[in-house]
Amino acid sequence: MQCTRKITEDITWVGCNDRRLAMFENIFPIPRGVSYNSYLIMDEKVTLMDTVDASATQQFIENIDYVLGGRAIDYLVVQHMEPDHCANILEMMRRFPEMKIVANAKTEQMIHQFFEVETQERMMTVKEGDTLSTGAHTLHFVMAPMVHWPEVMVSYDEKDKVLFAADAFGTFGALNGNIFNDEIDFERDWLADARRYYTNIVGKYGVQVQALLKKAAGLDIQMICSLHGPVWRSDLDFFIDKYDKWSRYEPEDQAVVIFYGSIYGHTEAAANALAVQLAEQGVKKIAVYDVSTTDVSDMIAEAFRCSHIVLACSTYNGGIYPPMENLLSDMKALSVQKRTVAVMDNGTWAPTAGKQIIKKLEEMKEMTVLEQTLSIKSALKDERADELEAFAKQIVDSLQ
Ligand code: FEO
């Protein structure tokens, strides 16, 4: 049974949803699933914008066959070679022997890396600024290297003013029939996953995302069609602003997030005491996460959202408690920067995690580590209430 939706008179979403995959890229939990979006442009020449993951081939073929109604595909535009989108290139080449692959030189090279296939007669190689006319529609190709791989390009349809954005403006989450942003409550139901997707998948490439946003600013875009998640046809500025902020590493909220790593619960108790103290001093919407039980992708998203981060950590094997070390290494890898950080540590005989955490923070860009640290020997005692209050106060002061 076909499962498609028209997005304009000539363009149809022929993508697929995956609610069976537990972890995207075998690393990110996706309890709400994910969509692999693909679009067919029905014009004098028929164009397919990317394919879908191998797991969704059957549905994809049914969708395409339904929309084609017996016609053949003339062009397959390959914007990105990650297998969640490129897995069906060979299948399309077999089914449509006259079809040309429209892609840049890097993409062609990657096609040969992934597949045993001869492309000599099948390629239409494009570069920055090239166009493809399919009849009424003209596609403009814009290179977007490292958003998210080096070969990525996006395509702008002049007629319908659609930006086919590759992974940009994507999000985790399967589409539940409502494929348009104005059919869902994006801010309530999708934003957290969109943030988690962006920060973990392309978070490292803020400079390249900024370059793409600058190029996109010169286009009259009425619709954004990403390879994952909803199609944007209204209030585009809302999502573009988020991308702008994320890619400049500016926090969305003046807010405090506390990440704690605790072995027997004493560091956790100290983190809770700090949260209460912060609340007493007027801080609202404090977020607290256990690094042992929270997926690191969620914590990265929160680190991007909040202006202030507290790291409260047990010392373990003379070092940083491993789940906290994992978070710090991901923060560095994904270029978390421009945050204010307060550090607490714990250790029964040698609390040294704090010093080592500060060293790691120094390896990140523009991290302001607050002067006062709080070091606990086994358990935080009531007699240190004043110290805790002062530790909280420095955070409050820096929030203002
Ligand atoms: Fe959705 Fe980078 O692939």
C-alpha cells in the first residue's frame, strides 16, 4: 500500500518511517523512530531527490511506483551518501536504466566506495551554482560540505521555492501522517529531538552550517524539505533561528543544567542540595541529569540549550568517573563552547576529579570555569551549608 503525500502540485513526499530501529547510526536511541524522506518531482522529466535506508526499500518502491503511474525516473539527485539515504541507489539504477545520477564529484567517488557499480554512462556531475531544468522546474545546486559529510549538497527548486536541505533541518522522530510542521506541535513534541539530532549529528560543524545559512539567506525559500522529519511550509524563521543559534554555539536559555556522576548516591545528594540552593536563590527551570543513566546524546542537547553547566563528579580509579569522562569527551568532540561551568567533585581519600575536569574544559573553546569549586570528602555535610550557598551564589551572579 502506498504511503505518500503531495507537498506541492508537482512534488510528492515518497519517504518512509522507521519505528523498528532502536539506535540511529547504531549509537543514538530513537524511541520515537525516524523518517527517511525522499521526494519525487513530476515534471516533463521526473526527478527523485535521494533514496531511503535499506530497511525501508519495499515501502519506498511502492510509494514511487504509485506516484510514477508507469512513468520512469529520469534523474536521481544524490545530495548525501550516508547509507540512510543512499542505500537504494543501485536499486533505482537497475529499475530505471536510462536514469542519470545527478551529484558532485565527491559523491561519485563515494558511490564507488560503497558499491560495485559502473557509473561512467550514468553520471551527470554538478558543482556549486549548476542548475538542472526538468521542464517547469529548475534545480539549483548549492554545496554544503560537512553538513553532515563532505559531499553534501542541497538543492533549491526555483518554481516552488523549495529548499531540499539534505540532513539540514532534520530531526529524529517518525512522521505520524502529519508530515508538515503546521500539522504538529513542533515546539512541544519535536524540538527536543530536533535539538538532539542537530547537536549530535552536525553540532561539530557550526562554521559549515553558518556558511550554508548565509547561502540560503539569498534564496526566497517557502518550504524546507529535509531528509528527516517534518516538511516546513510555515514559520520557517522559527527553525532557521534555532539553527543559527545552535551553529553559533549560543545558548537558547539562560539556564542551569546539572550533570552528576555518583557511585553510591553521595555526589547525587550534593547535586540535589545544590539544585535546591539554586532554586532558593531564584533560579527557575533547573535541569538535573545522572550521567550514568542519561543517554549522552540527551546531555549534549542540554549542554547546547543551557548557558550554565554544573559538573558534579565522583573520583574513580584516581580519575574522572567514566560516564562523566564520556560526556566531557563528547562535549569536546561536538565543539560545545561558550558556556559557564561550575565544578564539584567527591572522593573518600583523594577527590581529584574536579581538577581533571577543569583540565578537560580548558581543551574546549571559550569555557568560563567559575572560580569557586566544591570538593567533598565522601558526603556533603550540613556544616558546609554556607560554602554550598556561596557556590550556588557565584552561579546565580554569573547568570545575571
Ligand atoms: Fe541522514 Fe547524514 O544522514
